[in-house]
Amino acid sequence: MANLSVKATELVKWFGEGEARTYAVRGVSFEAYFGEMLYIVGPSGSGKTTLLSMISGILRPNSGTVMVENKEIWSLTNNEIADFRLNAVGFVFQDYHLFPRLTTAENVAIPLILKKHNWNESIKAAIQYLEIVGLKERAYLPPVKLSTGEQQRVAIARAIVGSPDILILDEPTASLDGDTGRRILHFVKKNILNETRSILIVTHDSRIFEYADRIMQMEDGKITEILKGDVDEK
Amino acid sequence: MIGILRLAYKLLVNDKAKFAALLVGIAFAVFLMVQITSIFAGVLEKSSSTVINTGAKIWVIDPGVKTPVYSIPMPDYVLDVVRSINGVKHAVPLYSGGALVKLRSGVYQSVTVVGLDDTSLFGRPELIEGQIEDIYAENGFIAVKDQEFNKLENPGLGTVFELNDHRGVIVGIAKVAISGLFGIPTLYTTYSRAIQYIPSMRYTISYILVEPKSNEATAYIKREVKRMGYEALTSDEFIHKIINFYVYETGVGMNILIMTVISFIVGLSISAQTFYTFILENLEKFGALKAIGVKGRELIYMILFQTTFTSLTGYGLGVGLCSLLIATATLKVPDYTAKITYLNLGFAFIMVLIIAGISSYIGIRKVIKIEPFDIFRG
């Protein structure tokens, strides 16, 4: 059995109070493993982004626990959670959120800079990661000069530059055409996924399902189906 | 921390349009604030020019005197009493009054005539041409070479003019530290000639200049003078009294205050609004940084750095611009009255800090409230 990276137990999250209370996640439990690419799929409003946010230390659950490498993250202080996100999690946001006023290399270097690495060394490391995603020659251009697919790869480089254990991609193909989306996912699976990293992807794009090791279907805040793989497969 | 601040710096300055707008806003506000307060400082300094140029330690005046321009003459016995006070080293009379001069060209020009004590010439200006003894020569006057000198048609030694139908001769050209406020040239002569040439009331002593034997004697001299119903002020106290008059009794102070407040509001509105727009435009990016792992306090440092950097740069530009304008204006306009003092600069600096503080507060409030989850779910 592969090593456990994330263990979520009975996660519950609601928004609003009283009559306005809406449950986004209702008692979800699952496990993710190093070396696997786990998809969480489902229609809009099914709670998949909320679930991923609780796993990645962005959104505090109302109840339930999230163990990452045997540490319950929601018992940490806010600053410790920020450190956890910085050191253990890499994010690729749906809109990428690249800084248009910084160069591509500076964008990629941000996690290292936040970790208080030397600026020049961070830029050097960022360029190495840009090389991994095939954009070394674009290092000194602002992100707005890049195509959407290239921006996606810059966001991936930024997410992995700090060598996180968990990589989280939110709707990675939402802004990409089918071919580019498949190429990106192929690239991620081939070059970014490794035995010390697990990749969690929120998507409803069935064209990229082929790259998943496991696919969990969510609906109405619950995991309703395992579309691919098995809970114990690993 | 340096890396985060460098990141904040790049985010700020690489947004050239916003950064320029911020700088223009703050520099403009600083320019206005420093300019207005400098003009005020210049006016106040010039209003005290007689006190500063004369250099007496203690001035005995009528309590009703609020500015040297309007002196209230004192009877001669006051001079005698002051001279008899213990602790007075010497006391001399000073005359100050206005007269009309008919120049060589036939043009009439108002002048201020300062009459120095005949014996000591205490309070005399520094001569740059001529000999001080020549002031005793018949009809001898010393002209002050300041910004108003050309109004006397740039006289030289021996230049003849008429003063209240009396003949006058320039026997010396002097320089003084500060010229007067009202753009009127100054002529120095002896006290006796001044009261002879210029129509006077019953009393002729405008001021009594006192040199105390020691600084400790000043308090006693002031008490004794007060017993006579007059006022003895140190030069600083007299200057302060003059400043108070202009600030509180002429409306100048209130107008300057209003203009300064308007400048502050203009600067605050431009910079706070621009900075707020800057924050709003980058709000999602700040949220993304928060999601990546930036702590709240680090975001606060970033914003504080950005506002402080912008404010200080804008402050420097504003002060530089103001200095340039004042320097240029002083060269081109002889009567231009403006003086940048440490107080002006300190005041503008505090105002800029307040602008930076308010701008930071607005930005920080917005950024602190943003939840990474809002960014994450788009």
C-alpha cells in the first residue's frame, strides 16, 4: 500500500446560519496517497472546491479532521496553517492569479521569496522550474504576454517550485481548449507527479479523466461514487 | 522579510500609471503645503526684520505695539529710567518711521528711516561701501542694499535726494540679514537727524534698545520696565509677539491654515483614492498570496511599505519642487517672500505620514478581510 498523504474524516462545512444555513460538504471522508492523481469531480455547487479548500488549509471545517502526513492541520494556529500552506501545498488557481506587473520568473519565485530565500537564488530556481514546464525562454516576460496555456504552465511552475507534497489544481482546464488541456494534464502526470507528491484536481472536464488514478464523484456535498479506481486500490 | 518588501516594491512601481498618480498626488499636496507655509514663514520673518537686523537683546516698547511697523513713541524719561535700572549695561533710543523721498528722477518713493543712537550707533547695519563715521556728515544717510534697493534708483556714494524737503546724501551702502515685509527701502541715519527731518509727535523714541549686564538681569529689567507701564521683551519674545499679531489678529494665519488644510485634503483624496484603487485591483492577487501562505502581518508590512515608500518619494519630490520654485522665484522676483524652515518640512512630513497612515489603513482593512477561499473558488 502506498503512503497516505491526506486523510479526511467526516468533514462538514456549512455557510450561513439559522434558516439560511446551507451545507456545502456533508460528512465526507476519503484518503489520498503519494504518487497518485486524485480527481474530485461533480457539478457546480456539489462542494468539491469547498472540500479541497478544507484539505489544503484554506477553509476551516465546521467539524471533522484533516490529517496531512499524520498531522491534524486544523489544530494548528492560523500562522502555522499559513506555514503549512506555504511549505506543504502548491496551488494552481482556476484563474491562475499571476501578477501581471511581475515577470514570469518572479511570479514563479514567489513561494521561495515568501519562504525568505534569497531573491536572486529564488529567481534562478524559478527559471529552472520554468525550464521544466518548457517556458525558460519566457522567464523575463510579463505573464500577460503569454498564451493561456503558457500561463497555466507558469502557475504550475509556481505551485511546484517550493517542492510541496500536495499539489492542488482547481479546474485546471477551465480556460483551455481540449487539446491544450489534455497536453497540460499529460505533462503534469508525466513530469510533476512523483512518489513523494500527491495531486488533487477539482474538475468537471471529462476529457481529462483518462489521466486520473482515481476519480471521486461529489454531489450535494457528499461523495456519491468512485468513478475510477477504488478506495483501497492503492 | 526583504524579499517580501522587494515583492511589494515591484508590485507598486511596476504599475507605472498608478504609481505616478500616487506620486503626483502626494508631491502636489506636499508642494502646496510647503509652499503655503513657506510663504507664511517668509512673511513672518520679514515682519520681524527690524528686530532681527538691529540685533538688540532687549527691546523696551509701549505695550500697545504689535509690530515694528507701527511704533508708539515713548517719552524721553523712560530712556533715563531704563538706564538707571540695575543690570542695564547700556540703553539707547531707536527711531523708526516712514518718510517720502524724492529721487533724482523726480519720482517719489516711500522709505523707512531708522534713526540710530548718535553716540553708539547701536544696531547699525554692516557697511559694504563707505565709512560708518560718514553718517555724522551733513545730511548723511546709509542706504540698505536689499531687494528694495533698486526702488531708490540704485544710488551710489554721494547720491543726493530729498527727504521731506530736506537734502539727503548717501554716505554708505549697507547690507542687512532680512529686508522688510512691505517692499519699502530702508535708510539709516542718526537718531537726532531722523527726528529733525521727519515730523514727529510729542514723543520721539520709537524703541529703547537695552544691553543687559548679564542674562540673569533680564528678568529684573523686565519687571522694572513693567512697573513704569511699558514692556521689555527679549528679541525672541518681540518676534513672537509680532508673529502672534500676524497669525491671530490679521486673518493671515487663518487663511494659511485653511489653504494648508485644503492642500492636505487634496493630497489625501488623490493618494488615498488611488491607493484604494490599487489595492482593489490587486485584491485577488493579495488573496492569492494569502492562499499560498503569506501571513496577515506580512501583508500588512507589504502595504505599509508601499504607502511609506510612495509617501516618502512623493514628499521628496514635493519638497524638491517647492525648493526649486522658491529658488527660481527668489532669483527672478526680488520681493518674493518664502522661506522653507525645518518646521515647514516637519509639518508637511507629519501630514504626509497621516496621508500614508490613512491610505494604509484603507488598504489593510480591505486586504485583511479577503479570504483565500474566495479566491480559491473564483
